[in-house]
Amino acid sequence: MSEKVIWATGRRKTSVAQIRIIPGKGEITVNRMKLDEYFPLEQHRKNLLIPIETAKKENQYDLFIKVDGGGKVSQVGAIRHGIARALSKVDPAVIPSLKEKYLLTRDPRMKERKKYGKLGARKGQQYSKR
């Protein structure tokens, strides 16, 4: 019995999430932990499940997620991007609804680099008249 396994990668800031999706009961595992353990905040879990709700695929697939880098919010964004890409591979009919909510688009915003002569990316020395 060979189940169809779909792989997808999602990214946000410095986080990278590898998503493995197989037909199942809707269980989600993140870094070998249950979803509730890895993301204790309700807001993070809701944000992460947006692509599944948009595609109306609740309790149809098991998700095995490996995520690394960045903070929790960045990781949620990477996972969300990866889930959307995986669902678009499984069922191309959901692509328009995912695109409508910008779930297939990678968020291009990154941290701006520090420039020489500055205290940060943009902050400079305080001007002193005397």
C-alpha cells in the first residue's frame, strides 16, 4: 500500500519549513511535537491553519512539518506558505482560492542590513550643533 506523499517548502524571513503531506485524519506534527505543544498560542495555530480552511481540506491530510530558523511568528509564516504550496500540488483546483488570499506568495520582507557609519540599518549619530 503506497500512499501518495507530497513535499513542499515554505519560507518567511530566515525560517524554512519542510512540509510532508499524506492522506489521513488531520493530525499535525511540528518538529516531532504535537501542534499544541510547539505553538501554545491560539493565534499562531489559527494563522497556521488558514490555507487548510481556505482550501476546505480539514481532517483530510496528515501534516509532518520540520521548521528551522527565525522566531515563532516567522516559523508560522513559513509553515503557512509551505502548507499552501503542498495543497496546490495535491489539488490544483484550490489554487485560485489560495491565490486570492495571497497564501502562495512568499513574503519578501527581510531584515535590512546595517550600514557602515550608522548605529543600525538607518539610525545615525545624534547631531550636535555645539
